Amino acid sequence: MRIIKWGIIGAGNISASFAAALKQMEYTELAAIASRDVNKAKDFAGKFGIRKAYGSYEELAKDKDIDVIYIGTPHTEHMKNAELCIKNGKAVLCEKPFTVNSKETKYLMDLAKEHKVFLMEAMWTKFLPVTKKVKEWITNEKIGKVKKMQVGFGFTVPYNESNRLYNYSLAGGALLDAGVYPITYAVHLMGKLPVQVVSTGVFLDNGIDVQNCILFKFGMDAIAMLSSAINAEVGKEAIIIGDSGKIVIPNFWMADKAVIYDQKGNEIEAYTEDGRINGYEFQAYEVNACLRTGQLESKLNPVQDTLDILSIMDGIREDWGLKYQQDLDSSHSI
């Protein structure tokens, strides 16, 4: 089987988690790391046994030995990092949120088609075995018709203006960093876009949201109540309620278990995943499979899905009056 050679842009914590998964995957080689700080790149390379450490992203993008590049930088950097990789013919797996807005995503989508390279958002939750099982349960109507969904994703980070989560210039806020999880999850499980979106939030003086609640309406029958926060522990559980039972997924974003209950609260069925590396490997397996078969997109997570989610978040921010510099940028006809 063809060995897929990976490079990583960005030597932070998320890249370290992804690197740990790659290092334990068969027919996969983590061949290079790039950071703007070459010493940081060398330290990262030493920790994970990587042969090449670059002090610039350009060097990695031009490395002819690399098949695909994972981008683990802050989301304000995603568009230009991905653009660099695509223009150099490299397949791209880019962390979430994929970009700051849908216009940036559409630009990368069109650019990847022009250069005929693979492109995907690293929405790892969609590739988890538990998520696939829950989707199967819903499709097979194990809880009847879905009527309601409750999904939250929040955590507490002490306020600090230098922290990217609270930094307007780095497109901080709960919606982009945390809200992308429940929004993507709800749309993915329902298999369709909401017909109505209503939201509200709590905001800092600089305009960014630190907490929000979002209501989706799917057709005439189902609603989803979503929330995210960076200043409150709002939980990380998902509950999908049908007309004959419910599915509970603890820690849905990194889930290894899901349970079906009947309407009286009795456990009907449970699914537990065993043997994962750290959960990041499942999306990497998907990328590897796509590259080996010449696919330019994942069927499970096509770029159109990512564009749809960013469009929803654009609309929410428009309702709030929250615009980042990237929304005002005229480069690339955005």
C-alpha cells in the first residue's frame, strides 16, 4: 500500500495531538514540520522523530516529498496557509474553523479545484466511530423521528486580552472556536440545513461573543438547541430526542460512547469504541484513503459542507453585528 507522507504547519498543541496520531498509523509517514520559529520546529521534530524541520511554511509547501499538509495554525492564518499549500500542489487538511468566513472558504474551494488538489476541514468529530454509529441509529429510526436536539460545547478560559480567544484581531470568540462543533454536529446528524436560525449572545466591549445560544429549525418537525462558550462550562453533551426514545452522547466532540434510551429512561442499546490512538487518526485515515484513490474531496466531509457551516456562522454574526477584519478584506475578491 502507498505510504502517504505528511507535513505539518504550526507546532502548537493541536498539531502535537495530530502528530501523535500520525506516528502510530500504518502506511503513514510524518515527514516534516514547519514553524516560523525554526528552533520550535526542531524541538517538535525531535519530540516526534520527524526527519525535516523547516523555519518557514514556504519551504514545507515546496518540499516535493510531501503528499499532504495539515494546518494547525490560528484560524486567521488558515486561508493564506492553505493558499500557499494549494498553489504548490499539496493536498490540505486544515483545522477548524476552516476559515473566518464563507468567502475565504469559497476562495480556497475554487483554488483547490483549479489546481486539482485535495482539500478538507479537520472536523474530526464527523469521523469518529461513535458519530458514525449515531448517524446510523438516526437513519434507521432507532428513536423514531428526530424531534429535538440539544448540543453544547463550552469551557472556561480566564480573560486575558493576549489570549487569541479574547482577541478581536485574531477573530476570537465562542462562535468560531467552539460553536463550530455543535453547529456542524446538528447539521451532520440531521442531514440537511436549517430553514430558520435564531441566536443571541453575551459580548465583550470589543464585540466578540463569549457565550451564545442558537436555535435551528429543521422543517416543520425538528429543532436544535445549541450553545457554546469560552467563559462558562456549558457542558459537552449531545442529546438527540425522537418520538420513541433518545440518544445521549457524552463529550460528543470526542465521543467514545453513545447510549439509546426508551421514553421511560431504560437503556436499550449502547455503543462503545475501543482501541483508538487519540481520535485524530480517523480523519487522517480518510485523507489517506482519498489520496490513494485520487479523490479531491471526502464524501463524508466535502468542502461544500464546510462552506454551508461557515455561511450559517456568517449569518449569525451578521445578526449580531460582529465583523472581523477578514470580513472587510478585499483581497482575492473576498
